[in-house]
Amino acid sequence: MPPAKNTTRKATKKTTRSNTKKTTHKTSKRRMSPAHKKALAEGRTMSATVDKYLAAINTPKTRGRKVTKATLTQRLTSAQAQAKTATGVEKVLKSQEVRDLQAKLAQTNATSGADVKTLESAFVRIAKQFGENRRIRYGAWRDAGVPGDVLKKAGIARTRG
């Protein structure tokens, strides 16, 4: 086996081609006009309005008796107390009951903010323009679950196709 070469290199500054070459071209950024920005923002708000209304009308209706928030919180506190004292399988079942009650309580808090009448009036104001912009016709609105009387209020004519 030949002896290993022990060479020392001087620390020299390497110049690469990219370091020596200066870029002379300018990158041109296209700026959006204020009118274009306004149109984009208007489109976003219209989409959000339509989305909120469609989500509100397409949520499934809950069956059975209505349960108040006060009743749910009372049941939750008693279930939490029972979960602390329970042992074995009973502890697991009570823990799951606590989780279920917390989910129901969160759901009632979320759905209480969705006032369908307010969303409907906002939808009626913008639906015709939104539909024209996106080429959405009467049949597509009906397929999405929008009632015919709401479309009539919005000024969307019943068409074929």
C-alpha cells in the first residue's frame, strides 16, 4: 500500500462565473390596477356569501326534541363528576359521554350564528350577478338546494338547460 499523500491546500477564493457576471436585465413586476384588485375582492366576498348560504340551507335538520344549552351544560358537569369517580369500563363510558356532550355543545354554539334569513337576504342581493359571472343557471341553483322562491326574489329566471 503506498503511503498516503499529505497535501495542504491554500485557502484561495474561488471565483465562479456567476460571481463575476452581473445581471443587467431588470425583472419587471406587473402591478394590478386598483379596479382589478377591487373586482377580485368583490368576487371573494360574493363567493363567501354564496358558500355560507348554501352551507346553511344544506345542513341536515336535527330530529327530536330541542335541547337547550343550559341542559347540555348541566348534563356535562354531572358527567364530568361521574367520570372522575368511576372506575374500569364505567370510566371509559363516562369519558366518552363527556366528549359527546362537549361536541354537542360546540355544535349548538356554531349553528346558532347561522341566521338563515340574514344569509338569504345577502344571497338574494348578489346571486344574479354571481350567477352571470360564473355562468350558473337556474337548474344548477336548484340542484344545489336553493328554493325556487329565493331564486325568483334574486331575479334569476327559470330557464331550460
